[in-house]
Amino acid sequence: MNKLGRRSKIEFSDLYRFIIGLIAGIIMFFPIYLTVVGGFKSKGQIFVNPFGLPNPLSLEAYEAILIRGQAYWTFLFNSVVVVAGVLLLILTFSMTAGFAISRLSFKGNALLYNFFIMGMLFPLTVAILPLYLQMKSLNLLGSRAGVILAEAAFNYPLSIFIFTGFFKEIPRDLQDACYIDGGGPLMFFYRILIPLSRPVIATVSIIVFIMSWNQFLLPLLVLSDSSTFTIPLGVMQFQGQFTTGWNFIMAFITISILPMAVFYFTLQRQIVSGLTSGALKG
């Protein structure tokens, strides 16, 4: 009876967790469902049947955005340029900073690390006014370069924190073996550390990509011309143009999410494969 009681308790606990997870999943994905489905409806269907499937299926909104309109492609190009610039800066400088802090011994090492970590506690909203004044003094207002530098600066602390923690876990014997074979710190970094860091590089890339792609406040602060707007600012402008055309707005939001989703799922597979190969080698 005890075993049967424990088994029934475990089964009830599993069922309880499943129900809670199912309810949480429905709550989380219901807005996404409404957005995706709403883009395939006509304007009348949105108001008559907002929660049901489109009947008949309408491609009017997608044709207007992707074929007849050019605004989306401009916003997409600007977002790609900004995200690519931010990723290039982040991966280049945060990796080298993490390597220097974790693997090299120099005076002020801990102080420098704590300085970067303090940046994680600094809220973006507090820096708006000084950041605006600095951007103005450097003539970066209205340019994509200003957005790239600002977003990279606010992503450095977390990226350096992740890379430093990962590099510290690399066995010291690998570095000593590289030095014995005649290599220096740079050879150890390029030949050994970077190949071993593919999982963490993918992780940081996903985090930075999502944060930069969805960033609204910094582009709003820096950019003023709609020809340089990124996707989030484009969504805002598009909503202003089509206040009552909810099918157009939902279609625009759906196709704006797609590049980020593709990037995420692509690198997610690389993370899993990288961790698995490392486990097998171990």
C-alpha cells in the first residue's frame, strides 16, 4: 500500500506540474497566436472573430507590407546593420577583456572586473540625459553608428561577465602546455580558447542579438529620421499610420519577429551540439 500510495502521489505531482506548465504555456503563447493569426485576417474578420482562425485566409496585409511597401525593408536593413555592428564589437572586445581578466595576472585585475560588473547594476534610464549630451557632443545623433556604440556599451558588462566566468573554467594545464610548446598568450587565445568557446559565443550572441533587436529606447534617443529607424521604431511608426488596420499591424509585428526567431533557433542547435561534443570528448 505504501508503494502504491507513493506512486499515486508521484503521478498526481507530475499531473499537477503538467497542468501548471500547460496553463503557463497557453498564457504565454496566446498573444503570439493572436498576432500571427490576425495578420492573415481581413480588417472585418479582426472585429467579427478576433480569436478564431481566418476564414477565408487573407494575404492582403502581407502583400501591402512586403510587396507594395518599402518601409519594412528599410527598417529591416537598419536593424541588421545595427545588430551586426553590436555583435562585432561585443564579441571582439568582450572576449579579449574576458581573456585578459581571467587568464592574465596584472595589477588591478580584480578592480577592473568589478568595474565591469558594476555596469550591470547601472539602469539605462538613469543614463539617458548624459548619454544624449555625449552623443550630441560627438555628432552621433541621427546616425546608426551612435546606436551601435550605445547598445554595445550597455551590453559589455553582461558579456564580459559571461566570458570571464567561462574562461576561468578552462584548465590551466592547457595554457601551460601551450607555453611549453613555444606559444604565448595570443596563440593560446586564438588556437585553444576560441575553439573551445563556441557554446558560450553562441550564448552571448543570442542574448546580445535579442536585446539589440528589441531595443527601443536607445534608437528612439539617437535616431530622428525614419529612413534610419530600426524595427521597433518602425513598428511604432507603422502603428501610427494604421491605427485601425489591426491586421496590418499584426502582420508587420509577425514578420518583424521572424529574423530574431530564426537566429535564435539556429544558434540554439549550435549550443546543444557544442556542449554535447565537449561532453563526449571529456
